[in-house]
Amino acid sequence: MGTHKKEANSKKNVNTGASLSNVTKTKGVNFYRDAKKVRQLAVLKSGRATRDAKGNIIKEAVYQSKLPSGTMARVEPNRRWFENTRVVGQKELDAFRTAINTKMNDPYSFVLRTKQLPLGLVQDLPTQARMHLLEADPFDNTFGPKAQRKRPKLGASDMNELAELASKNLEGYESDKDQALPQEATAGIEMSNPIFAKGQSKRIWNELYKVIDSSDVIVHVLDARDPLGTRCYNVERHLKKEARHKQLVFVLNKCDLVPTWVTEKWKKHLEREYPTVAFHANINNPFGKSALINLFRQFSKLHSDKKQISIGFVGYPNTGKSSIINTLKQKKVCNVAPIPGETRCWQYVALMKRIYLIDCPGVVYGTNNDSETDIILKGVVRVENVENTDEHIPTVLNRVRKEYMAKTYGLVDWTDHVDFLSQIAIKSGKLLKGGEPDVLSISKMVLNDWVRGRIPFYTLPPTDTQIEEPEERQKGPREVQQRMKNIRVTADFLPNDMRGPSTTDEVEFVPEEDKQDEEEDPAANWEKVFGKTDDSSSLDGACFLMVDDESDEDSAENDDSKDQESSESESEEEPAEMQSEDEETVKHKKAPRMTTNKTKATNYYTTANVKNKNKNKKVEKVGKKVKRTPNFKTFPRKK
């Protein structure tokens, strides 16, 4: 008989409901409906009331009232609905008011539990100027039985008094402070090209306010070469007035383009108002990255009631906001370019699980004091789109020392800016027809070098001694601690500019890291406990110069062998009386470098010239030994 295909086993019904342990039988279970389906239908039917054949309600629904419609309902007389949830007395409110008023203007103090504090009762509304009506006219003269109707009091009774009053008011009049005048009348500088209004459009300001509204912490990025010129005071006023619960932090970016002492002074100057961090945006070798991340973690702890916090980066164009985000992420997440206007809209970037970063396009706060040259030198406008760029070169020559311009472009001397540009054009071969120098292209090149930091330049902070830190801030070091000595200055400054002026020793901008380094020096602590050790164990000779290790080892071995041979020959010639003096002098000398007897591993490719690649390679001498003369005298054998 042939074999037939077996019939597949019937699968068990997967949708059968699991039987409950406390229910033995569910009403309505039959061949067509299992227990799970019955329970689902019961849930659907539970929202409707049960009615009889006439339509009268026999059983109410789950949340249906038994009272007929239209009857007045009342709240249950329960303590939960009528007792106060939280009670605050006047003494507590006074304590809160005094505490908040003292800490209101301190950027280093924050209110941790804002939800439990009745800020509407604590914060007093700004009082308006009181009208002194009773001093001008007493109450009895206006109301009461002796009331008298008088003429309104005028400042002048005739034309002569009116002219005198007008002349007095004209003496103290300042047109700059007159808010009644339109803005065009007070504008001292008229822009010849609408390109200088870049960064002030409504779209960009909308992007800025989106970032401010979405952020818990605002990071204001400043250019270390000109921090006050790239500072947007409008953002600070908006945060103080509309968003006092948001924290503001200054970041001094591009600190590698200025000397270290300049960065240190600016940091001390700006720390009086807000926390300040010096930063160098570089994915491979950054500075200030750990300090900024630690600061963000502290802010995340302050906002512990939130699942995550958002940190927005704002500032002028081309100050390095996107570069800072790329440095913190250690990879390219935002498009960057050394020209303004690369970031078009805001962008969310996740730094950690609880910290998010927001990139914002550069915003320019236009002022009447900024000229076209100031706008170009701040990096707000792309130089390629500017006409007559040679007109802005005299300002560059006035701001930068002549030695730096001569060193950057390889010149000796020049008479004016035209001669300066002509010499560079002739040297670089930028000539027009007839051999005339191309001044416009060279001027654009110089302005691009200025914006990209190739020309050494810095500004000093204002020396204002009137600003004093409050007593509470003087108790503990609240500023961000950073090692300024680790900044790698890439700009080619002169030695006197790198050291700073002689008056820097008297200024109070001395870093506190030096004191901490002396306290935390392990060698110093070792000497206190165990006494002084040899100089060979100290790290004073360590330096950051890159030296060939192979040449050092060979030279060290040769020096050791020569010193040993010379010392042994001298010890044999000199008498025993002079050895004590030599021993005293030898003690002060530095001990020879330690060498090892272990041989280094070698293989075929260390010596072989494979494909002519190791042609000029220096081969180390393995197992080199030094001949040493014995200290004892040899006597001939007796025959």
C-alpha cells in the first residue's frame, strides 16, 4: 500500500481567554464565545443603563446618577474639598521677600523649588512714581467749606517767562536721550548698502526667541578678541525682564587667538556679572570642554524636577556656536564655516541623556554707534559681497601694530593703506592689465585674514575699579576653575605681548590655579614627610618639546660611559685626601639617567629594506655593552 501524507495537526485556539483563578465560571460562555470575548462584550455594555420594555431605567450605568436631570447637585461636605492645601503666613512671606531681593541680582544663586514658593505673593510689583498733589495744592483749598476755585498753575504767566523756561530746558537737552524723536532722525550713520543689515531680519529674531523660549540655560558665545563688541545686551535685558528663571552663561571662544593673560583678565571681568568659561573649539585638542560639561551637569542637578534640560547657544555670527557643539560631541553634527550665515535655522543636538543642545543662527543687535567698518570687522557680513573694501583697510592698520602686519605679509614699511595693498599685490602677483596692482582683491584677502584670526589682535577689558563683588561672593570661590596655562596660543604674538605689561603683577587678576598647583604638588608633600630627595626623581626637567627618543638613548649611553671612564681615571690619579671634596661636589650634581638591561624585540622588518621603504631608517644597537676597567690591580702569576 502506498503511503499517504499525514494530515496536519489542528492548532489550538490561541485567542482562548485565560481562566481566572478566583472565578470558576463566566456567565455567557458557550460554543461561539469564550471567556475573553464575554468579558470584552461586558465592558462594552457596561456604559449603558438597563431599561425595561417601556424604557424606564431599571439599573443605572456605572457612572450614571440616580437623580433625575435638572436637580441641583452639591459638593460633598468633606475636609478634602474645604481645607487649605498650603498656608503661608506674613512672616514667611517677609522672609521670602528679603531672601529673594538680596539674591535677585546675583547670577550665582538660584531658586531650587520654585513650585512650592508663591512667587506671585513674594515678588512686589514695581512701584510707580507718586504724584505729590498735596504739596502742590493743599487738600483744604480744593475740597471742604473753604474750597476755592483757582486757575490752573502754569509755569509762565507771560511770554518772557515762557522764553526763559524754554532756554533753561534747552541747556540740558540731549537729542540722543530723546525717545520722542523717530529712530531715523537720531541715526548718526546711514548704511549705504542694505547688506549691512544682515542678521537683523524678522526671521532670525524669531529663531532667536524660539531658542530662548525652549532653553533652560542660555550660553552667550563671545569672541575673545573683542568680547564687548560681540556682546548682545538686548538678550540680557530680555532675560532679566521676561525670563528670570533662566540662567545665562558667557563662553569666551577663540581664546587661542589672544595671549593667555588677556583671556584671564576678560574672564575675571565678565565673571562679576555671569559665570564665564574660556573655550577653544577644536575636536582634537579643545580647551575648556570638561569645565563646560561640568557646568552643564550642575545645571541639570538644579533642574532635577525635569527629565531633561535644553541649553541654547546664542551670539553674534561667526563667533563659533556650532563649533562649540561639535567640540562637545567630538564629531561633526552642525555645519561650520569661517563665514557668517552658515547656520540658517535652529537645531537640536543630544549631548547626554538629560542634556540637549540647541544651535541658533547668529543675531546682530544693531546700534547707531557701529559703522560699516565695525560691522565688517566683527564678522557679521561676508566680505565677498561688500563693495569698495579698500576703504576699510585704514581702520585695520590703526587697530593692529605695525610689526604684526609687516610680519604677517612680509613687508618692511609703507606710507598709507594704498601703498600697503599695492606692495602685497606686487609680491603675490595680483596684477591687472598694464601691471596695476589689484587693490580690491587684496583688500578682501586682508579682511578675510582679519575675520579668520590670521592677524594678531586683542582688546583689553575696561579698568573699572568701582565694581566690587558682594560679600557673599567673596566667601568662597564660585568662579569656574580653569588652568589657563594649558591654552595653546596659535597666534604669532611678540614676546612682550605674550608676557603682558609690567602692571599685571599688581592687578588682582592672578589665577588661583598656581596656588592650587603648589598645594597639590606631590613632590612638595613627599619632601615634607620624607625629606628632600635627589633631583633625578623630580619632574622639573619635564618639557613639552618633541625630541627623538633614539638619539636621546644613544647620547645618554655615551655620556654615561664617558663619565664613568673619566671618573675612574681621575680617582686613580688623585690622592685620597681630595676624594672627600669631590664627593661633596658630586652629591650636588644630577644623577645619571637610568638605563635598562632588557633587549628590545626585533624582527626581520627592523633591519631589512623592503620595497626601499626603510632606506634611511636608523637601526638601534641591541645589547650594547660598555667596557669597564677593574678597580683592583692585576699582579703577574708566579712561575
